[in-house]
Amino acid sequence: MTLAVVHLWRLFRWGRILSKHGILKAAENSTTFPFSFRFAIKLLQLGGHVENTPDYAGAFVALGPSAIKFGQTLATRPDLIGDAAANQLACLQDSVPPLPFKDIRPVIENTLGCPIEKSFRFFNEIPIGSASIAQVYQAETLDGDMVAVKVLRPGIKQAFRKTTETYEWTASKIESWNDEFIRLRPKLVVKTFRQWTIRELDLRREAASASELAENMGVIPDFKVPAIDWSRTSQSMMTMQWIDGIKLSDHQKLKEAGYDLKSLATRLVRSFLRQAIADGFFHADLHHGNLFALKDGSLAVVDFGIMGRIDKKARRWLAEILYGLIAGNYSRIAEIHFEAGYVPPHHDMAEFTTALRAIGEPIRGLSVRDISISHMLDGLFAITREFEMQTQPHLLLLQKTMVVVEGVATSLYPDINLWDTAEPFVREWLRSELGPEAKIAEEFHKTLNTMKRLPDIIDRMDQYYPHPTIEEQLYPVDNKVPVKSITGHYVSLITLAAFILGIVLGHHHFF
């Protein structure tokens, strides 16, 4: 276990860097923080130059790779760090200078079990991308396939383990300061960060995520996920199909190539909604640099390190909330929040409905270019504070991704109306999930599962109520449960189950 003095020394070094970049100025006079913390900030600033305008991105880059990745996590929490900080930290992509190839080569050759030249016809030693955890290279296999090779930075796992320990120690101290920090759940922020990095530090997990997303999106012909080369993939290295397309950030090239930018924007929004609502497994890092337009007009996505999951119940709630905003049904949105337990039950539902209406009505029917996302989020975060709503990590990740997707979509086509684009998909999905056909199918599935379990249930009952011996038959005990009644009970149960199954099958057949 790391000693407290080690955590304090790390915090002191990090604090000096944060102070230099003007990050701690806002906290210096805030009554939310205890006096001891504010006094420590003043000490950190002694004898050093402090920037007047906070440079959040610059500070986290200066802190190193682990901090850059943590900064990306904090970018999903504008309620915790504010909109300005979240917007800057969201831009922390490919911000780390690359390591020399001589440091990367041993990682590749350990995975391959042979020199690079025996597995690749060509390998470009200059990386096409360098991020906090890994570097990406272009290569060609002996079979002539162009591939992208992602390689973990040497020593990155040990660095993340040390910093994460200090983040966890610090978060536990912060959460004890006051009720507001308990509600914001900083320990949960660090836990989410740790889970993300565990996934990203095992490239087999990232490859599996790409494979799962490709399987889910296989029914969408205009959305591509690169295939994984599993023979050249390990914990420290991942090889996948090369994507030859134009980045969605390069609007000029897209226009010159004749792409329909409105169509690309619409396709992006609907493909994301399918991932999040229909499949419950979504790419949570859909920024410009990870999205490409291919020659056939389809969209392609790369970098599967950060993925989100939502269970079916939460997806239904989410779809109903989205549709409620589109239709202006604020009372139903409020009901969902109370049903889901997002709002503590002692609050008044009617007041919560009114608070939602105050946010939703001003943006209904407007083009996204006329909607201030920051103002909308400010209103939402004010509601979370007023109604004591605790942080929901899966929804925060989803919310962050929705904001990014919206930003990419509006940069392609500023007049896109996100609500109108989403409405047909959300309405159809809700009909398929909550309509009569879905109810019948769900009941049929439950009944079928019950029928499958009946033999096992009867076997267990036989263990508790064995067949009577000869002696028990000749000299029955009054207080013993008659075997006949138990057998009759299960015959009745089976008959009832068969009857219900018949009703469901008949209903399903005729409707």
C-alpha cells in the first residue's frame, strides 16, 4: 500500500503544475472547498508565475500521459469542473509527443515472436498517431493487406497504476468534505477512469469491442468497422484493417470529393442512436479524428478504447426521455426519472416536471445552431443539484458522446435538427420495444424459460420430498406432507404453464 506521504508528494508536484497554468485560481476563493485546501493552493502559488486565463489542456499535457487520459474522463463531468474546463479537456486528442521507434520495436516483436520483417512487407516507422496510451503505425502484411498497427507505450501500465492510486486516495478525501461533493461522487469518477484505462491497457479488449460493434452494426450497410487481424493482436499490440477515407474534420476535401454533408451528418446521428438505444453498446469517442467518409459514401469509425454500455431497462427509459423531449411530454419524462430512481422519492414530481419544461420548451423545434448546449447543460446540472440527483456514470458517458456527436454533425451541416433526425428512429424503436408485438414476444420468452426450468425444479423437489419407503407407506406419519398432493401440485403447475403458453402462441399467431 502506498504511504500517504507519497500521495501528498505527488499531489504537491501536480499542484504546482496546475497552479502554474492557472487551474486552481477558481478554487482559491470558493467556499465549496475547505479552508485548508484553499490555504494549500495559496502556498502552491508562492514564487511561481500564474496564468490569468486557465489553460486546462496545457496543464494536463504537462502532467503527462496518465493525466491526459484522466483529463478526457473529466471532460465528461462539466457538472464537476465547469463547461470551460470540460470543453478544453475534450480536445485532448493525440497530444503526446511520440516515442522513438527503437522503444516501440521490442513490443511489436515480442507480440509477433519474430522480427518485424518476417511478418510485414512494409512497416512505416513514423507514427500516424500518438496518444497518451499508444502509438499507431501504417503497415502492409506479407499477404499485401494494408493495416493499422496500434502499440502500447512501454511502461505505461506501471505509470497508470501509480497515478490511479493517488487519484483514488485523493477522491476519498474530497468526498468527505461536504454533501455537495458526496452528490458529485468523485470516487465514482476515478473508478470510471480506472475501468476505462484497464480496458485500454489491454488491446485485446479493444479489439473485442471493435468486433462486437461490427457484429451489432452489420445490418447497417453504410457504417463500417475495420476487421481485426487476430493473428497479429495481443495485450500490447492490435492490428486492424486500414481505413482509406477522408476524416470528417476535413470539410474542404469532403466537398471536393462530392460528399453530401447533410447525409453524412444524418447518418452519424442515426448510427449513434442505433448503437446506444437499440444495441446498448456504443462507441464513446466519436470525435472528428475517429470518423471517416469512404469512397462508397459510407461512414467508418476507428479507436475502440472507450465504449459505453446501457442495459435494456435504462435504454427504454432513455428512449422514452428522448421521445418525451421531442414530443414535449415532460410529465412522462419526470415519471421515468422517479421510476428509475434518478430522483429521490421525497421530491415533488410536479415540481420536477415544471423544471424539465423550463429547459425543454425553449429548444423544441429549433435548429441545433440556435440551441446553446452550454446553457441547456447548465439548466440540467442546476436541476440535478436542486433535486439531489446522484451521478449516473453510464448516462454521463452517453451525454458526453451525444454532445460530441452533435458537434460533429452540426459542423458538417449546421442546419441539422437533432430532434427531427432522431424522432423516426426513437419512435420506431419504442414501438418495437413497448408495442403489443413486443409485449407478446416478451411474455412468450418468459413462459418458454419457465417451461425449460420445470424439469430442474421437479428434480430439486424430489430431493426434498423423496418417494416414500415401504415402512413409510405401511406406517404413515400424520404430519408428513402427502406425496400425492405435491405431485398433483406440479401437474397443475405444468398444466397452467401449458395453458398460458397456448394463449401466448395463439395470440401471437393471430396478431
